[in-house]
Amino acid sequence: MKKIRSLFLSISATAFGVSVLGAQIPPKNLEACDVVWTSLGLDSQDSMPLGNGDIGLNVWTEPNGDIVFYISKSDAWSDCGDLVKVGRVRVTLSPNPFVGTTAFRQHLSLADGEICISGGQGADETTLRIWVDANHPVIRAEATAAKPVSVKVTLDPWRSELVRDPNGKVKVSADIVLPPAGNRLTWYHRNEKPFGENAKLLNATFGALMEGPGLVNGEGRTLCSTAPATTHQLAVYPLTATTPAAADWIAAVEKQAASLASVNLEKSRAEHREWWHQFWNRSWVFIQGDDAAAKVTQGYTLQRFITACAGRGAHAIKFNGSIFTADNPAEKIDRDKATGQYIFGAVTADYRAWGGKYWFQNTRAIYWPLLAAGDFDLMRPFFNQYFAQLAVTGAQVKEFYGHDGAYIAEGGPFWGRIRDFKPETPDAFTNRYYTPILELSAMMLDYYAYTGDDVFARETLLPLGKAGLMFFAQHFPRDAAGKLFIDRANAIEMYWGVTNPLTDIAGLHYVIGRLLELPNTVLDAPTRAEWTQLQSILPEIPNGVKDGKPVLLPYAGEQTAKSHNSENPELYAVHPFRIYGVGKPGLEIALNTYAIRKFNYVYCWHQDVIDAPLLGLTVEAKKNVTTHFTKFDTRLRFPAFWSRGHDYMPDQDNGGNGELGLQKMLIQCDGRKILLLPAWPSEWNADFRLHAPLNTVITGRVEAGKIIKLDVTPPERRVDVVMANEK
């Protein structure tokens, strides 16, 4: 085990080049993570992402010089319950400045949250700047040319025909494009015949209105400039709303457009850039050293950007592509019944493997790293979505089982639902899988520890924690010794119908212990007494001996259950329930368990990239984060559109777990203690700024495995910082 010693450094914030308040990020470091392409693209697989947290774009160029972008929205749910595109817009400049020039450049500026596409030089230079306003629901495209050019904006055909399932039911209805009206073009998609549980989406309508000064409605779905000019502007106003009639949605989008059209453009641009500047000033990790350092730095930074582009909407981010799915010419669409071989076919950007439902084990990976990044605002849609499910699942628990409490299903629609598991219901992957509400409680406890938000603790954390603990206390019997007896439950998706799965037992120990640490101003005495009693009857965390060494076990009793997935549930006692780890009692048993784990995978939702640094395994931690941040899909041009893994590209689990693993190499927190460099390789130097509990920010510089500059805000938290020495 690494020795731990207190670290007292008297180095001022100004020595590092940042101020305690309003820290300024080194511009050159962030700029190095920008993405720049100097050749035209082919199709949407050559797209860059952009967004404002709710509205997202895939922006690409085509060989003829057209600029095209898909529009997405975090709440654009179709008739069949899939999260789909709002539409596809094409911008054509004439004469085209992007073809036949050696000066073509497509630049994603992270600092300003915009894409700039330019072509030509000097007197022939033309630039198209695209951004999604960080503070308003509007997409802006602005062309500036040295010589006058004409512009044509086209709404490409999209869902132009009604799609039915094999039973004849409407699966996806056709989009509606309104007749031309002056300088604007409006279209929408309306769920008029959703079936099954998707009936909850009835009358949900999404679409957009686009307009621009000097544009007039041309033939079909186009807006054209009335005359060549050196500047052109296009505004697109997406909107999702559930309305009694389509006319009500049309009135709402026209009202939204009129309101935003009156906003001062330059003021909006300045405020948009300020939002992004403040976002980047929250936290950073910039690594220098070997060839992997730059790749990991860019991968980490771009994943954080992608999360910010999609993370402030009405719903949690979709793990299987977020709002940045692209067309896919070779997707597995079926399997040959005779040969068992996959059949591949083309699918549109509306498609994503695993569909529109949420899977908690996948979704969580996006949100754990937001704590150390200080991106607390991006966590609230995730919390809100699952908290809102308690009313639904609580009522279903009462109906199905006749007792109180609630839990969160591993998979389901965003509005939530659970199944009625009768004795004859077979065990399966997600049947009797009760862990998610415990992990969500753990994440909420961390959120409260980091932010100190008492209102959140009382109104969100405590009700959710109470519902989950009440479910476990009332749903399961007691054994002969009076201990809680969790029988016939899943150890996540790996082992089905086992006794006292570690995932739930470790979760209960961890969550109850943390809840009982809450102050009396948050936790009342009767609830504290109730949880103290429940804590006293928890069985011990399953453990045993293998090869003569103590190890954690995935469940209690004889280890004869068949494995059904590629997970290591016994390591849930390391993450997300941090009972074992560096600087904690029992590290040896966790290391033994990790050494003999059944699955050793480093991609997608697998946890090795997180477990390794939490156990102080520096060499393995570095190798794992490097693998995560270089595992992009070779068909997709953007360097942080990660390979599908078990999900769908661009996979958000791969990037999210990579982020968390890298953070845990630099900083780990336990109560008040802040442990620095628990798994940091000496060959990597780094500048970093990360968050810790009690509204603490740690800014520093590490060289050759040593912290050489450090700022702790607030200063009184410096006494809680400890340093992990080299072995």
C-alpha cells in the first residue's frame, strides 16, 4: 500500500497563474484540444458535434461544398418511443467557396462553443460560423464573405413517409412541412397514434421554424437569398411541446421565434461565449509527457464538451449515441435463422441500438465524472428524471406487492415503470435487479457532499433514499438470526436469482452509513432511528477464500450460479459503493478480488478503468484510460465519437468511464480527506483543476510524480489534503 502523508504546500494561487475567484484557464492548453479538419467530408459520419445542452447538431460538409447539419433535441421522442432527429438542413453558397481550394478549414472551437468553416484566401475568403446559443433555444448560422455570395437553405427530406410495424400500427408518422410563408420555413412531427406504453407520448410535437433576413421561400423546402451579399444570417428555432392540436404548436413556435428575433445578436453571442468560458474555467486536466498524454487530454476534454452539449435538456443523456447519432450504412439489422449470421443494412440517424429506453447501468457512467468536474448543473436532469419515477414505481410496488417503498428498474422509458415479479416469473437479465436506487442514492449523497445544497438534500435525496430503503426493508424477509435476507435477487445482470447479492448488500451498507452522517438539520430523529435499526440487521458483505486468499464474492453461499453477462459484481464494493480502496481498511481483499476477476475488459461500461485507480494500480490505470480515450469508431471522423462497445456509437459509457478513471488517478475523496495522486504515473506531468466535497476546488501542477504547485479553495481545506507517495 502506498504510504500516506499530509501535504502542506505554501504556494499561492498566483504562482500557478490562476486566481482563487474566476480562475482563467490557460488558453493554449484548451485550444490544443480543438478539432480542425482541412478537407471536405462525405456524409454525416464525417460530422462534428455542437449543442447548447438541449439542442444538438451534427455538422458536416459534403464533396460538393454543401454544409449540412442534423438537428437533435433531448426531448424529440417519436411515436414508437425513440429519441430521433428534428430534421436535416443543408446550406449551399454560390459561388461555392469550399470546393477547389487548398485553404478549406473546419474548426471546432471549444472555448467559444462554435464551428467555423472557411474557404478561400484574402479577397476570396468566405466563412460560415455555426453555433447553438447556450442561453436560448436557437441555432445560428452566419456567412461572411469578402465578395458577395448567394445562399440557399434547404430542409432535406426527412421522415417523409409514414412507417408502420408488421402489424400495421403506425410506428413513426410522417413529418409535416408547412406551406411557404415569407422568409420562413416551418416543419414538425406530431405523435398522433403512438401505441402501447408510448401512448404517454400522444400529441407530443417537435419541429422547428427557420428564417433569415433577406431570405425568401423558394421552390419546395428552400429559403433563398434575394440577392448576393457579403453577409447572410440564418436562425433555426427548434421546439418540443405537447399540445391539443398542431395549430397550438405552430402558434408556440412562431411566438418563440418572434421573441428570440428581438434579442440583440451581438449581446447573445457574447453571453454564449461567456457561458462556455465559465464552463471551461470550472475544471480541466491537461497532461504532458509521452504520446498517449495528448490523446488522453483531448479525449477527456472532448467528452466533457459532448456531455455539456447534451446535458441541460429535459431528460438524461442517452448512453447509446446521446443526441449525436449519424447515418450508418452497415448496422446489424437482423440475423439469418438458418446460418445464425448477422444481416447488415443501412439505417438512418434516427436509429440507435437499444432503442429509446434508458438503462441505468449505462446511463450512470455519464454522470459520475461530473462531480469532480464541477458540472453540477448537468447532473440535475438525470436526478430529476429518476426522482420523477418514484411516484410511478411506488404506486406499482404497492399494487404488485402490497407494501411501501419504490425502486428503479434497470431498463425502461424515461417516465418509469417496473414489472410484477410473481413467483413463477423466471429469473432473467434485469428481472429482480434492484440495485439502481441504491447507486442513485450514493450519487446524490456525493452531490450533496460537494455542493452542500440543503434544499436538494431534503426535497430530493431524502425522499429517494427513504423510498429505496423502505422497499428493501419491506420486500425481503429476515433470516433465522433476524438479519435482512435478500433472496432470489440479481447480482446486476451477471448472476440471477441469488441470495444476498454483494451489489445490494454493499449498497445498503454504504448508503445507510452515508445517510446517517447527514446533519440533524437535514435528517430527522425518527428517520435516523429507523435507518440505524435497519443498519443493525444488514448481513455482512459476501466474502470467502480463493487460492488461499480472502476475496469478495458476488453473492452469499455456494458459488454455483451460472454467469450470464461480462460483469464483476463483487467489485461494486470498490465502485460505486466505495467501501474498499486506497487509504481504506481491507484494501488487500479488494486487490485480491480484482486480481482474479472473471472479466478483464477495458471499454464501454466495464469498470476496470475506474477500479484500477481506486485500488492504487498506477500502471494499469494509465493503460486503461489510454485505451478508453483512443477507442473511437473508425467509421466516424470525430475523434471522441467512441466505438459502440456494447452500446451504439458514439458510445457515452466509454467516454464517461474514461473521464472518471482519469479523475481518480489524480484525486480521491473520502469524507473530509482529499487524497492526491493515488495512481498517477511519474512520466505524466499535468495541470489540473478538479472539485472535491465541501465546495472545494483543487488546482495544481504535477511533475515527475510530485505536486509542485497547489491552490486549495477555500484555504482552510488545505489541512484535509493528503498525498500518496510512491511505493
